[in-house]
Amino acid sequence: MPPEAAATPIAPGRVLLGAEIIARRVEELGAEIAVAYQGRELTVVALYNGAVFFAADLLRHLPGAVRFEALCVASYEGTGSTGTIRFRQEPLPDLAGRDVLLVDDILDTGQTLRAVCQRLQAETAPATLRTAVLLHKQRATAAGLRADWTGFEIGDEFVIGYGLDFNGLYRNLPYIALAK
Ligand code: IMP
Ligand code: MG
């Protein structure tokens, strides 16, 4: 057994959102986003690794001229945010004058989206910058945060699958489950 797995007490528990439910919602979000950017060139910036599935599935529902960039950031260790956002990739993509949609897996404390939005605004000067997240935790609602597009609202439990990990594990699950 690899050392990481041996030190990991967490396993997939109850399925919160099955693969078909996720697929239907991502298709709906794609349709809404397509209408919002109709006739304009869109640049999707996905926050990796967490948004890997959401971004890939969402992109397939966006017609027309769409660019794609990935930005590698990390904040979580285990099941808690470290509070510091590390950009693992420099330089930032060239987004000057572009209509940018920032895509992430989940809005929790909001620190990640806030830090990334601030840096993109300050250093790349996009024409517009909006956000889409697949999941939105209650904590984000309590803090008055909201992405421009949200897939599902969930409780404050730690979830894994469909890109979301625990210590690097379980991103591969095609559904979203509670961690147990
Ligand atoms: P925030 O900065 O606190 O909003 O957290 C956003 C980031 O934390 C996301 O991009 C996820 O990578 C990670 N995260 C937050 N909640 C969870 C969870 O329940 N499971 C796995 N990762 C999470
Ligand atoms: Mg993440």
C-alpha cells in the first residue's frame, strides 16, 4: 500500500450527488453560460486540480469560440483550508481584454476564489471576470459569498469525488460522496 493511503483514515461514504445528477446540472449550467456569453469569445480558466472534471464536462456544453486555460492552486491540507493560496504555476495566462470565466470545484470559505480573482484582476486585466462553481457550502452562504453560477448547494461536510480530493486521493470517483 502506498504511504499516503496507509496514513489516510478517510474513505468514500454516502453518495451525495450521483454521476447522472451531476451531468444533468453541468449541462444546465453550460446552457446558461452559453446564453450569457452568446456572440462573444469566452476564456474559461479552471482551477486545478479540483475543477478537472467539472471544467472538462462544462466545456463540452459550451458552443462556439471558447479558450481554455488551467491554473494550478492549492489551499487545503487534509479536510481543512490552510488559509494560504499557493499558486503552483507562473506566469499567469494572458487574459488581457478577455471575457474570463473562472471555474472551481467548490466555494467553501471563499479564500481561493477571492485570492485568484484579485490576482487575475490586478495582473492580467481581463475585460470581464465571472465565476462558476459546482458546489457551494453553507459556510459560503453564511459569509455572503456567491459565484455567478452555482451547481449545487451542500452542507458543510467534507466531500470527495468528481475532482475533489482528500490529501490527493479520490478525485477519480465519478460521483460526489461524503467522506467517512
Ligand atoms: P475555499 O478557499 O475555502 O473556498 O476552498 C476552496 C478549495 O478548497 C476548493 O478549491 C477545494 O479544493 C477545497 N475544498 C473545500 N471544501 C472541500 C471539500 O469538502 N472536499 C474537498 N476539497 C474541498
Ligand atoms: Mg481544490
